[in-house]
Amino acid sequence: MKNIRIKFTAWIMIAAFGVMLAVVGGSCAESEKIRAKTGAQLWAENCQRCHNTPSPSSFSRDQWITIGMHMQTRAQLTDEERDKIVAFLRQ
């Protein structure tokens, strides 16, 4: 009975490790896709989900920094995504 329990525990640990690798590997691939996107692409994809996107000339360069920080929280953007979007809007 003890051997069965040890084998079962070993299989559970192997399966858990496999699931962990799949999750980590999948998230790395997704973050690479995001890294490859430009600020303009991220702006179009993320900002239009909730509202019409304003023209980059609608706000000053400094206002875009503040707006970017506010919208990062609302849109659940990473720092890298926010920085790319704000850089695009400040051009």
C-alpha cells in the first residue's frame, strides 16, 4: 500500500510540474508577441476596446504621460505596453 501511495504521489508531482511548465512556456510566448508589437498597434488594440481613441494631438506630451499611467491600471497594461503606447502618442 505504501508503494502505491509513493508512486501516486510521484505521478501527481510529475503532472503538476508538467502543468507548470506549460503555463510558464505559454506566458513567455505571449509576452514575446506583445514585445514585438509597436506602440501604434498596442494603442489600437487596447484603447479601442472601451472607447473611441483620441487623436495623438488631442492632448499635450505631458498629458499623455498622466493618461498613460491612469489607463495602464484600467486596461491592465504592463509597464512596457504603457511605455510603447505613450511614446507613440507623444511623437
